[in-house]
Amino acid sequence: MELTEENLDLIRKLIRVDKKFKGNEDLFDDFFNETCRRTLPILETIDDNQLLEAYIRKIVSTAIVVVLKNMGRVRRSGQKFVSNNEFRFDFSKSRSIENKFGLKHINYNFIKIPQTPEDITIEKEMLQKVYDSIVIAHSTNVSKDYLTLFDLRYVKCKKQKEIAKEMNISQSQVSKRLFELMNIVRTTLQ
């Protein structure tokens, strides 16, 4: 399947409205080519135009970050990408460093890329897949009580020892069931 002229126009439009495009207009062709390369494989799988636009919007955002990273204009810092050109100060986040002249305060402010509605939709779809796989695993093996285990560990954030006490099983059984559950979810998401 090929990209239609309508899809190409949509890609161009989405690149131009992306926040990361501002100041990086000289890389438009790179953004465009990377987005097209990443979009081709999903064209056959999505029939709905709104869903396709949402996925292309996500692909555009990812492609722009990849190109900027490859060009050395951004770098990864923890879970975020930080511009190599910007360094802004924020007094709410600081770190103290002591040198031979005394105590110095260095402040950091990282670029925060807000979640788009498409990011939220994709996240919800993934969470629904995870939940569905847990329900199926629970229904096929009720004695292991995967739903309760999931609720105690990942919703209520209890430790294995607390879960073992509440479910009246050993801590090693909790660990083993959590590992089984993780493998079930992993195979579902692949």
C-alpha cells in the first residue's frame, strides 16, 4: 500500500503544527521522510480515518524526536528529551554542590512535552489490553486469583509480604504468581 496525496498532505500539516517543529524548520524534509517511512506499515491495518490521523500524529511526534536526537539537537534525560540549546533555570528544582569555595546551588528545568489526546488514547488502549489479558488469565485459572493479585500489587501498591498475608499464601507463591502474570501480559502485548 502507498501513501495517498491526502495522507502526505496530512503528514505535512501535522509536522508543521507540532511544537517541536518550531525552531527546527530546516529539518522538515528529514521529519517528512522519517514519518512516511514509519507510517507505511500501519496503512493496511487501520480503516478509520480519525484513528489513522491519531496514529499519524503520534508517529510525527516520534519521528521529529528521533530526527532531532540523531542530529544532536536533543538528548534523553531520564524519561524526557531535553534540548541541547536550551538551559533554563527553575528555583523549584535545585541541587547543591560543594566545592573548595563553598556551597553552590545549580537549578534545572527540563522541557516537558505534554501528553496529547492521541497519547492518552494509545495509553488507554494498552491498559485495556493489559486488563483483558489479566481477566482471561484469571478466568482460565481461578485458583491463582490473578485479579486480586493484580489489584493488591499494582492498584493498591502493596508489598509481596502484605499480599501474602492478605491472600493467605506464602511470599514465594506471590512472587511466582506475579511472574506468571507478567509473562501472560507480556505475551499478550507482543
